[in-house]
Amino acid sequence: MPRELDFFFYIASTYTYLSVNRIEEIAAREGVSLHWRPFHARAIMLEQNNRPIVGKPVKLLYMWREVERRANRYGISFKSTPDYPVDPEGLANLVAVVASLEG
């Protein structure tokens, strides 16, 4: 029986950066076929009024520091704190979802 993994990810998630930079190597090492499954969490988050970082500068700084620490732990490049959000409308994620649906 083939081993497969559906890897669901949201491009706008800051922690997605850490996952996408490790997932292929881990899947290959474990002999797992990887299926990239982008999804658009922004609509769900807005519907729930879930804005975990908006208006919370201390939490934003902590989040970036935590991403940097984890990147260092896994040997992933993290040069500086990027602008955030880069794509507030989630256009890149919507394109990824459409591309995934169309194969």
C-alpha cells in the first residue's frame, strides 16, 4: 500500500514557511508521496473575527522571533523580518488553490 500525505497549507501563514522548507526532504526520506493541498484560511478567519496579530505589535514581534528561532533550529534561512502581511488579500493563496484544483 503506497504511503501518501496530503499536506494542507495556507501561504499567508508565517509558520508555513518553516513547513514548506522541510516537507519534501522529510517525505522523500520516509518514502511518502506528497500531495500539496493549499487552502484559503483567510475567509474562515475573517468570518470568525480571528485576527491574531492585527493591532498587537508585541505579539507580532514575538511571532517573528519564534519563527527565526525555529528556522535556525532546522537550518532554514531567515535573514530578516519581512513585511507582514505581504499579500493582505491572499491573492497568491487563491491562485495556488485554483492551480491545485486544475491540476
